[in-house]
Amino acid sequence: MTCDIPNAFVQTEIEQKESRERIVMKIRGPSLEILVDIDPDEHVELEYGKRSLYVIMLRALYGMMMSSLLYYINFLEDLKSIVFKVNPYDPCVANRTVRRSQHIVAWYVDDLKSPHADSKVNDEFLS
């Protein structure tokens, strides 16, 4: 089985601890204008003659440097919670035994490969 995890990064929360730095995103240009049209906000600032909006990110966003790492940590916790063990030679491969056969999950960012002798195991894994 192969699949893509839909909205993988958006499902990944960014911890908001006082001891950690926050991830701040600056929005300008057409994206800002769309947001202002949807919800006018007094937080829009004028910088060097251009309108800007700074937001604290609560969820990972594709393209952010930390997104892949945060998603990886979150995904790994999910796999470990259902008894997968990470391969010591490749941190993007995990294994477990289901119905006396090996169930392997290999992934690259949000793309998954998951072979098992019984296809129903993969169906259960996806649900």
C-alpha cells in the first residue's frame, strides 16, 4: 500500500511554551489583502510603505523550516503508540508484528509505503 497523509503539516501543532521561541510568520502582498478582505484587522502594520501582518503560527505549514521535523516527531509518536519500533538503521522505517507477519511502514515526509501479507492490516492501519 502507498498513500499520502492528507494535510500532514496542518495536523501538526506547534507547541507554545514560554521557554521556546515562537515561530512568527510575516504576511504581505496579495495574501495579506485576501485576509484583510475576509476579516479587517487593526494589527496590520505599515513597514517601509508596505502593509504587513505578523502572526504566531499554531500549526505547521508546508514550506516552514520546522514543519518537517515537527511532523516527523508527531508521526513517530503516533506509530509508537500502536507498537511500531523504529528501525535503528533508518529513522524513517518502522516495524511491528501483526497476525504473525511483519508490518513495515516506510515514509518520506508525508508519503507512506506499508507492505503486509494481509491487505486488511493496511486497511485497519489507515483507519
